[in-house]
Amino acid sequence: MSLHAGTSLRLALAGAVAMGCAMGIGRFVYTPILPFMAEALHLSGSQAGLIASANFLGYLIGALATSARLPGSPRGWLIGALTASAVTTAAAGLFAAVPAIAAMRFLGGIASAFSLVFASTQVLEGLARAGRGGLSAVHFGGVGIGIALSSLVILLPVGWEAMWLVSGAATLLGAVVVAALMPPPEERHAPAAAHEAPARVGGLARLVVAYGLFGFGYVITATFIVAIVRGEPSLRAFEPLAWLVVGLAGAPSVWIWMTVGRRTGLMRGYALACAAEAVGVLLSLWTGLAGILLSAILLGGTFMAITALGLEAARRRAGRNPRRVVGLMTVAFSIGQIVGPTVAGYARDVTGSFTTATVGAAAALVVAALLTALPGRAA
């Protein structure tokens, strides 16, 4: 007997809110707030990259920790991680020193990784057992909605410190909503549905490497696109909308690319999405409005979908331990994320632009596409 339809929808919505808070806000609100912080605190490109990389280092450590045997319930860990994300996000607005801000972002990275792994494993496994795998698009679509909401924080007539506090409060509210929506374990432990996709084997190593390259490839543009817009006088009026476009493009992207993945196989769908994102990354170098707009659409329209395709393909290869495999994927992703902003920040200080780092990011995405497009198990 599969899960009740209402329970499946609650599970997907709980996942959407969790992803929107921990990732859309907890991880990505740094992007729209960064230009205001950089201006007020006189941050160099390398300092801005260091703060971003501290968050990703925390994300890496959090991903490694989720692979361990942890006491308590996954649901409890998820609610706790979301609460920690709220506290560390708000706390980033209480300090003016780079080391202190970086420390808060480091702790926030740990919380984000726990949130993503515990939310995704519970939601994807529950939906798969219910035969409602299509609702995973709702779960991952929450990131795009969270990004769109986080972009609005810069419209508030407040300083950068208050932007962090408001973002933390929104995440805390989200944690309460998740606690109310997430079905208890006894409602989710139904036998696997007869039409659940069978487990796959092969291609996991290629997928893990490609996921790490994706982490490097997307993060430079995702971290600095608003700063790029702010740095161009002709585009500055577009600054409040740039990150909003990324979020709005991301909301339906998982459903679109999951549909592609069902027709081509998840691995090939992953490859196509990486190739499309490589184009979007390169378009950020076109400093006209059309280039930035297309870059924002392609970035937002692919990066969360690539995450969804990658994690679902990994889950199908996970056997009896999906949390460990999702954690392994998140570790690979984290390593790419850590390297990306640091490289971009120093390259910006040395060359005066993000061009070199952006071209390198696009190249990494192309390699990721080639790895997952290789012949073999496509699903």
C-alpha cells in the first residue's frame, strides 16, 4: 500500500519549504546582500570570496558528518538544522569583522548541508516508495522560490545588517512550517510502490566527479552575478531584478528538466542541463542587459535542476544507504564550491574582472556534461 496522496503532498511541500529556507535563503541570500556589505565594509574581491568559501567549507564538513551514524530521528535533525540555519543567518548581521562573518557563514554551511541531506533523503525516498516521484519537482522547486524571496530583501529600506536579521527570521518561520508539515515517520514508512523505478548500477563514480565539477562551475556566477551587475553603471538599475530572475527561472526548472530526464535518462538529462548552464555562465561576460538577463535565466533554469537530476540518479544507485550516497555527492559538490569563489575572488583582484574564472567555470561544466553523456546506464 502506497502513501496517501495527501501525505505525499505534505512531504513534498515540507521539503520545498526546507530547501527554500536552508538553500534559497540560508545559502544564497549572500549573493544579493554581498554588494551592500562590500561597499559598507570595503571588502576586496578576495575577502568576499573568502566569506563565500567559508560557507562552502562548512557545507563540506556538514556533508561529511551526515554520513556518520547519528542518534535521533532524521525529522528531528532536519528541524534542528533549519533552526541553526536561521540563527547563523541572522548572526551574520551582528558583526563587521570579516573573520566573524566568515565564522557565521561557516556554521551556516554546516546547517545547510544537514538540511539538504536530511530533507532530500526523507522526501525523495518517501515519494519514491509512494510512487509519487514526480512530486520531487515541488521539493527542489522550493530553492528557486527561496532565491526569489531572498532577492527582495535588498528592496527593504534598511542596511545590510538588518537584511541578514530579516533573512534569519524568515528561515526560523520556515522551520516552524516544516515542523507542522513534515509527516511523522509512521506515515512515511509504507512498502515500496510496485511501479517505483528499479535500482540502477554503474556510472556513480562519473556522476560524483561531474557533480563536483558542477559545484565549481555554477558557484562563481551564482555568487558574483549581482556584484557584476552592480559594477556596470549601465546595468545598475537592473540590480534588484537580477537575482529575482534567477529565482523565478529556478522555480519551474526542476519539473522541466525532470521531464527531459525521464525521456532521455537522468544522466543524459544532467549532461544537457550542464551544457545549457555553461552557456549561461559565459553569457554573464556579455555586459549588456540582454546578456545578463539570459545568463540569469539559464543559471536559474538549470542549477537546481542539475542538483535534482544528480541526487535522484545517485539515489537510484544507492542501494540500502541513500543518505550515505547523497552525502558523498554533497561532499564532491562542496569541494567544487569551496574552490570556486576563492579562485574567482583572487582572479578578480589580479585581473580586475571575473572573465578568467568565468571561462574556467564554463569549461568545468562542459567536462561535467561530457562525463555524464558517455555511453552506459543513462537512468
